[in-house]
Amino acid sequence: MKNLLKVVAVLLIISATITGCNSKNSTVEKKSDKKEKVENSAVDKKDAKKLSLKAWQEDLKQLDHDLRWYNTKPFERYGEDAFVKMYKKLEKDLPKLSDKQREWRFRELIYSIGDGHIDMWKKSKENRMLPLMIDELSDGYYVINATKEYKDLIGTKVKTINDTPVKDLISNFEKISNSESKHWQRTGAIEKLHYYYFYDLINKKLKDDVVKINDKKVKLVNVDSLTLKSFVKKLNIGRLPQGFVRGKYTLETPYTHEWYNNDKLLVIRFSNHMDEKKGYSLFDFSEKVKKEIKKKNPKVLLVDFRDDGGGSVAAFSQFFDDEFFKKNGFTKKGRLFVATNRNTFSAGGISSALLKDEYGAIVIGTPTGGSPFTTNISTTGTKQLKNTGLFFRVSSAVVSEDMKNTPSLAPDKEIKYTIKDIMEDKNPIIDYVIKESNK
């Protein structure tokens, strides 16, 4: 428990979508290579903006330098030898790779470290995506939501995308996704299924902006054209597989509460640990919840951290503190539950573990994406490679033995969604806790 409390509170939400910041800091001296001729005859002639081999070599050296500079022990997870071996292989292969292949390998290299908050992205005007949501359920991958135009696809089991088995695409995209845990890595891979950028990166050409889901053709749309109301089925915590959806949901609904089972069950939901709703502060929310608890005296409390990507642990614990749980009797056996899934990350995972360890909460759902001992993120650790424009984020903290031993928080009771749950708008998490509250 002491180890958990040492974790730095301020943590940032991880997004696997194509976003970035304008940081241009670099520890490598800038040199102009505008006049330099392209030295690599193997570069794909269709690459939009060709960079010289020298430019990529410089960026590879900068990546190695900056990574070591901003984290004195960046290889604690899997060892430096593994990183150096991959680095040297990439260094040797650079001349014969296309620009897209080079970017892919850069991403593989940075994610191989396994640090919880390390990331790589590129600012791009390319933001076309599928107007539907694909997620992994109990027995495979399904379309769980879509815009009106493709509502007939909801409930479809996805076997192939552009004639490639979806499992093969997932396996490929996992190589360029954060590997704090296999569950968080899967989250990153599933998100990438939705974006044109990543199909293009692996040379899966999309004809006429169309992606084929099994035998059904789906036209890509601009992500900015989609809102939460664009989708047919109502969006709820636990059903937000895409980063851009979680982000928009977060801003609109950072915290809510609901009563079930004749007020025997109170559910408090957090979609992150960072945002506050305009005109309805977290303090106001907590005070309202406390007043209702005093009036209704619920038998069971469920704290729902599914899809909670993180933020500040204090954002939750300063309002729902030791006094709150003990005064209301939620420390008694069977009165406190915490729901998690593989989108529960960073501060979301830390808070889940705190409730379990401190107050005896029963964790239900699926394993968290993040470790309860995750590294903290440095606010100054975002760097940009000077030639390629690739951004990467470096954690300032060293990966601990606790994090290596506990990459995820496992549930006491595993509960997975089925496609039947999705189609019938059922919530197996709520159903389970209602059943427990009736005992």
C-alpha cells in the first residue's frame, strides 16, 4: 500500500488517436538538409514527403539521446540489451526501408520499452476514420455501434477487414501500441483499426476511402464530423472503445451517479480523473452524492472506473476520502464494488487498487489496462524529432519492481460483455451488483 501512495498523483490521459502538441524541444543540434539529395533508392516513390536517409539517421540518434536524457533508467522493464539490439537492427535496415516502414520501426522501437506513459505520434491532417466502433467482446471482435448509415452492421462479428483477418491486424497494431500491459496494448491496437492513417502506414491501400468489413463496404468520414450523437446506440461507460469517443464523452460527462434496485445500489461513474463539468464542479458533485446517501442509505456502492484513462488521483480521493467510505459503512464486506476494464489506466487503475486495498472493495469486470504502480508522466517529457516531426513522450520515473510484477489489476470477479448484452442494452456489471445487493 505504501508503494501505491508514493505514486505521483498527476497523470495524463493516454490517447492512441493521432493527436499531438506543439513541443519542438530537441537536444540534438539542428542542421538544414534541404539541399541534400535523397540517398535511398528503395524509398517508396509514392511517399508524400520524402526525407533523406541522413535525416532519418539523425532522428534515430536523437530518439536514443533524448530517451536516455529524460529518463535515466528507461530500460528497466525489459533490459537495455533488447533495446540496443532492436536499435542496431533498425540502424542497419534504414537504407532499404521506405519512409512508412521507417516510421513503423521507430514506433516499434519506442514502444518496446514497456514504460506505462511512453508514446509516439505525429501531427497530421489525415484524420479519416470508420463511422463505427469495433470492440473485443467475450468471443471475438464485433461492431458495437455505428452511425445511422451503417446501423445494420451493429452486432456483426468482424472476421476480416479489407480481406485481412482482424486478428492479424490486431497482432500487427499491437507492435506499435503501448505495452504497459497486454490489455493496454490491445486497447491501442483496437483503436488503430478505426483510422486510415494506420492502414496507410502498413501499406494497406484503401480504394476510394472505403474499408471493407467482411463483405460490407464502409466509407471513411472525417473525425471532426462525428459527435456523441452521431451513433445509433447510446454511449455509456464500458462501451467507449475509441479514444476520440472517450475524449468527447469525458468532456461532456466526466462524472455521474445513478440509483438502482429501489435505491439499494448507488453507482458513481468516472470517465476520467481530470476534467470538471462546466457549472457542475467535482465538489458540487461529491456534495450532492453525500446528501443523497444520507437520505437514501444505500446498501451497496459501485464505483465505476471503466474507460477511465487517468488524470489526478487526488481528483477522486480528495472528495471521496477515508471519512466518506468509513462513515457510510462501505468498508463492510460486500458493500463496496469497483468496476474496471482494459481502458482503465493510470490514475484510474491506481484509484481502483486503493479502494480494494484500503476499503476492501470487490473488483469486478476485466483487468485494468494500466498497473496500479504505473510510472508518472513528466510534463516536460514531450519531444519532437527534428526531421520527421514525430513526437514522443518520455516518462520521468523509473519503472518499479511492483509495476513489473503487477502490470494490471486483476478483477476478483471477471465479467465480460457478450454481443447479446450489447444488442439488448444490458449491463452485466450492474446486473451482477444488483444481485449481490439483494443477498
